[in-house]
Amino acid sequence: FVPESYLNFIKEFDGSVISFVSFYGSKKSSRFGHLLDAIAELQEYGFSDEYFPFAKDPAGSVFAIAKDGSILYFDIDDYEFENPKKLADSFEEFVGECVLGKKADFHEDSKHYQFLKSLGWMD
């Protein structure tokens, strides 16, 4: 149930950080956490295989793909993984709107915002 857009993304940006999201990577990408290790650890704590965890935020909260393709956010304080928040209908929407777009929490004076603006990604 993992969308092709995610697979293409991870092939290009294996184990990367964009804004506040650290995307898990392969064993070749040792910088931001290995995907298979993250899945195994989360499942030890009861994370359902109904979701595919693909990233985390700085606090350790988890971003996951649901079987319907939507993107869910599991807060680090939700120890039972029972109350996910839906962030987007698809991986493309998540990256385009929540990470880089109008739903992202950017401040115009941040270095990250200025960098994206210099690339022409921000208005």
C-alpha cells in the first residue's frame, strides 16, 4: 500500500531532512535512521502494521502512510498509537502542502524559509 510517489521520493532523497521532517532511509543512508530499524522498533511498542512509518519530527513523533494513502501523524505522547491526526490525503499533498507549502509552519525570518525562497519555492 506504499504509494509510488513515496518510493520515487526515497530513491532520490534517501534518508533526508526537509524542514521539520526526518525521512527514514536505507542502510546506505546512515544519517537519519534506517527505515527497517524504525519499523521494527515501533512494532515492538505496538505500532500497527496497518500503517507504514516513513519519517519522524524532532520530538520523535511519527509520520505514517495509512492503507488508504493518507498521511497520519502519531504524537510522541500517544503511547498506544490510538489517536493519529490526518495531515494529508496523499504523500504528494503532504510534501507539497505540509512540508514545503502553505500548511508548513515557516517563519519568514528563518534560514530555511530564506533558503527555499532563494530557490524560488516560496512566494
